[in-house]
Amino acid sequence: MRGVSSILAASLTALVVILTAKAIAEANSAPREIRTESTQDLLAKLNPQQKQQFEEAARAFTEPRFTDSLVIH
């Protein structure tokens, strides 16, 4: 029984050391660049049918027909 508890204690100690080292490494790393996609970038990727759906939803949202703007095709 004593051997089992020493193995368990060693395993828990190793786990704490590894997790602490990982947390310190993440805390010291440079922040990731957050890149948001503009509407123009998105529109450039859409096919004609998707562009039409997007434009219809945008018009419905600005008119305020909110329920029509949220329809999923």
C-alpha cells in the first residue's frame, strides 16, 4: 500500500509541475493577433447566390424586418 501511495504522490507532483510550466508558458507568450473579416472580404468569397442572400438579409435588417433577416436558406 505504501508503494501505491508513493507512486500516486509522484504522479500528482509530476502533473502539477507540468501544468504549472504550461500555464507559465502560455501566460508569457505573445498575444495572438485577432483578425476580423470585413464585409468586403466576406463578399469577395461568396458565390452570386450567397451574395444575393446576404444582400437581402442586410436590407431586411436595416429596414427593420429582423425576422426576415434571420431566415436560414
